[in-house]
Amino acid sequence: MALLQNMKRRHFLVAAAGTAATAASGVPAMAQDGNELPDYVAWKDANDLIVHSKQTLETRRAAQGAALITPSNDLYIRNNLPAPSDEIVADRDAWEISFEGVANPATMTLAQLKTMGVETVVSVLQCSGNGRAFFAHETSGTQWSVGAAGNVVWTGVPLRAVIDALGGENAELPWLTGTGGEEIPPGIDPTTVMVERSVPKEAIDQAILAWEMNGEPIPLAHGGPLRLIVPGYFGVNNVKYLKKLALTAEESPAKIQQSGYRLRAVGEKGNASQPSMFEMSVKSWITSPLMDTASGKVQIHGVAMGGTSAPSKIEVSVDGGETWTEAKFIGPDMGPYAWRPFVLIAELAAGDHVLASRATNAAGDSQPADFEPNERGYGNNGWRAHAVDVTVS
Ligand SMILES: Nc1nc2c(c(=O)[nH]1)N[C@H]1C(S)=C(S)[C@@H](COP(=O)(O)O)O[C@H]1N2
Ligand SMILES: [Mo]
């Protein structure tokens, strides 16, 4: 805990770029846009969040700072359905999850899972639509800029250990399908709303069934008591309140799998033949400075992620991408799925500057200048779109 508190404090120092409003006790926490935090996340730091709706909250870019780990109080929220009642976290260890498509199907409690192995992985949680706001075409969905992402410490049992204990997976079944624990409103065809996602079963080897986030039991809003974490995969595949996990012959029939989260050309409808939002790609963005700054030596910092392999190089441009200088990662390497803060100390002359960053990962992939526009605005990792205009005086 002390470590995380220090991180939070450090993060605050880095992010303290001006605003002073804090969530005073007793007063409903209010974000800078004037929206109140919804009750179920009233414990979050309103000052660091943009409230798009009750179900969609984004971390402010300045608040991301150069934080190694995103404090839980600042982490974005994206719910497709209202979160389940907090009764499900009253007795966490009693939470039940069923396993199918293995040699010996079984239902287990969280208490049992906790005896089967423990591992910690740091991985970026990022919504597929993060960066959507930067596309020029009109996109439906939350207009996220960079804050539908955070770097999170997850602790739980490696899925491989659980599957092996159940006699191994059925080799004929290519999909790993996880089902969320939300209640489906009566009278609705469940496939239209349920959160059930399938990923290629190869993901078993990196997946974790997590009960802790940033060193504490996973808050209900983030999927407690138990969440499927597939490191390196987009947020939607990280199913919250996980109640069932199955090896399946087909992808889930849920709309969220069949036509949702499919990458397609602008104007096209979603269908199951299009690429699904599985693995994330290399990406970075600057978090400071974001607006005006004084001339002279300036710390330019931000965060860089590699997607499915570690970020290995980060370059910064102060002239809109004409020239690039290699910047430095700061802090420890937290593995292939984590992001790393970076810094470049640059001499900035008075005038207008376009600050950009471009990351490369260990697999050798670099961010493109522009990411192809697509109907729902998914997957944007173009460095140009993520650049910031800064006036130096
Ligand atoms: N059960 C369940 N799991 C879910 C969702 C949901 O609505 N229900 N939303 C998904 C999406 S689209 C994202 S981006 C992440 C958001 O996680 P967070 O709210 O903890 O930030 O959870 C994913 N897992
Ligand atoms: Mo998402």
C-alpha cells in the first residue's frame, strides 16, 4: 500500500498543473466539467476525471502525468450495462465461477481459486475507442481522447493453472469465452446486451483471473470480485464480474462479439468477418506540457505502451514530426504489457510548437503517422492525432 500511496503522491505532484478543487468530505464530488461523479464511483478523484455519462468516465490527460501506475481513483470507467449490485462484493470469497469446455467442468469459488496460484501482472487497460475523438469523421460512442486507458497492477491466479487443474482444455475448442455477471433486464434478448467476449484460446497462457487491482480487492466498478485479465488485449476482452469461462467451438453469439468491436471502413456495418478488437498496438502520447509554457528548458513527458510487446524506444518531436529526438523511459520496466512514462528535456524557443511522440515496441512496430479512419473510431494510435499544440512565450 505504502508504495501505491507514494505513487499516488508522486503522480499528484507531477499532475498538479493548476487546479485545486478536491472532493471535500460530505460534498458530492464534482469534476471540472461540472458533472457529479455517479454514486457507484463517488470514491474516485473527481478532479482528475471527465464525466461523459454515468457509465463512461475518462482520466484527464494532465492527470495521467508521468505516473508509473494509474491510481484506482483516477482510472477510467466503461460500462456497457449498469454495474451489478454491491451485494456481490459483500462476501467476495463466496463468488462462484463455472468452467466449461475443459476435461472436468466445475464451479469454483473465489476462495478456491486463491489456493491455486498467485501472480501479478502490470498491464494497460484501454478501451478500443480510446483516441476516437481525434478522428475527423463523425463517430458514435464516447468521444474519448487519451484517458480511456490506465496502467494497472493485477493480481490473481494464472488461468493456465486453473485449466490444468480441471484436466486441461478440450483441444477442439478454439475460443476462450468469458461471461460478465450483470443481470440482464427481463424481456430483452440477452444476446443484444450481455457482455460475453471470446478471444483466441492462445490467450490462456497470459490470462489471469484477478481479484486484486493496484494492491486492493478489485472495486465493484472495475469488475470485482473477479475479473478476466487478458494482458495486451483491448479493454472489452477483460470481462468484469466474471461468472463463467468456457472453451467454445464458436465465438459468443452476443452482439458485443458478433458485430460490436469490429474494425471496418467508415459507413460499413459490423459483422463477424471483420477483425475483432483483440490485441492492442504500440502507442504513446504526451501528457505535459499541454498548453502554454515559458521558453527555455522544458520537461516533455508522457506515456508509451507496446501493446503485446514492451515499448523499446520513444521519440519526441517539437516541430510536428519534422525531426525526432530519442527520449528516456523513467522508472522500472514493468513487463511487456505495461506502459512506461518517458521524459525529454528540450530547449523550447518562443513561438508555436507541435509536440508529438512516437513509440516503437520490442517486436519492431512503430506508431504510424495516421491510423486509418474506421466506422467506430477504434484503435487510433496515429502519432499525428495525438500531438499537442503548445504556445511558448
Ligand atoms: N462485465 C463487463 N465487463 C466489461 C465491460 C462491461 O460493461 N461489463 N466493459 C468492457 C469495456 S468496453 C471496457 S473498455 C473495460 C472497462 O473497464 P473499466 O470500467 O474497469 O475501466 O471493461 C470491459 N469489460
Ligand atoms: Mo471499451
